[in-house]
Amino acid sequence: AAVANPTVHFGIIDVSYDSYPDNLRGMIFDVAQASYLAGTLAGLMTTSDVVGTIGAFDIPLINDFLTPYRNGAGCANPDVSVLIDYTNSFTDPDLGSQVAQAQLAQGADVVFPAAGAAGTGALLTTTAASKWAIGVDNDQWGTIFNSGTVEGSEFLLTSAMKKADNAVYNTIADEVNNLFTSGTVVYDLALDGVGLAPYHEADPSIPQ
């Protein structure tokens, strides 16, 4: 579309290219930074010194969440063990639930799923068991737990967010101010492009 309409500026979220036409910007997010913060929180909140993370597949796209989470937990708490498992599905909530149950059975008391709908199953299973969970991509207290009306919402610690709204706003602002540039823009903590969601109902349980 950008090539066919060279006088129009375009932005695309979660996609980057090796080369760009002059009127296209790709917006991607440094999810590793947000996931590291999530792991840090998990490492500090665990009382069992076992935390878990669940990915859809053992691929770089997913491990960009899981590995920094493991590293953040370990740096915050040298005694922590981090369980890493995969559902081999983005779409099956039951598989996510089963993997979460297995991690809980091994003592995990904080679980961070990054596995699409399978991850949603893991999230709901973990919180239903009165154990802490951490959401992904958006503030899942609002999207999955319907702003606190779904059972277990009080056990969602936070979510490791991609702030796509900020990326879109900044791109439009650049256009309005004649500052639009093509190419990849990486939205990280410094650009307020990633970060942790509010703690919501979990806030009173999180010490300074």
C-alpha cells in the first residue's frame, strides 16, 4: 500500500523490514525490557522461590519474553528457580491451563504466560488457584479480567505491556509536526513504549 501511494505516510505495528520506502515506518517494541521488569517483580514477590513462565513455542519471538523474565527473576532473587515450559500452541487455552497446573504443582507461585489464547488459559488457571500471575502485551486486568469482574483478578500482579497507543500517538505527532521518518522505530522504556501495567487490586500486597 505504501509503494502504491507514495504521497501518503504509513505506519505499521509489530513489523519491521530490511528496507523501506520513504513513506513507511515500522513500529516494534522492546518486549525484553518489559519482561525483565516482570521477572524482577516475580523474583521479589515469590515466597516459594519458584516462579514459572510459559511460552507458545521455543522460538526467538517467544523467548524474547521468557529469557529476560528468567534473568530479571534471578537477578532480583538469587535463590529463585525459574520453570520454563511451552504449550506448542497459541490457540488452545486447555493446554495453557495444563502447563500452568504442572508448574503450580512444582511450587511456582508466580506465573508469566506469553502464549496467546493458550496463555490466557494459563493466566486464568493460575489466578483461580490464588497464585500470582503476570499478563502480557496489554493490561490484561482490563482485557482478560474485565476490570476486576472475573474471578481471580486480585491475583494478577501486573502485565508486561507493549504501549502501542503511545507508538501510534507519537507517529501521528511526528506527521503533524513534519518530523515523519521512514524505517524502524524501536519503542522501549526510554520512549515509554513498553512497561508494567498498574498493579490494580494487587497493589496493597506489593511492598515498597
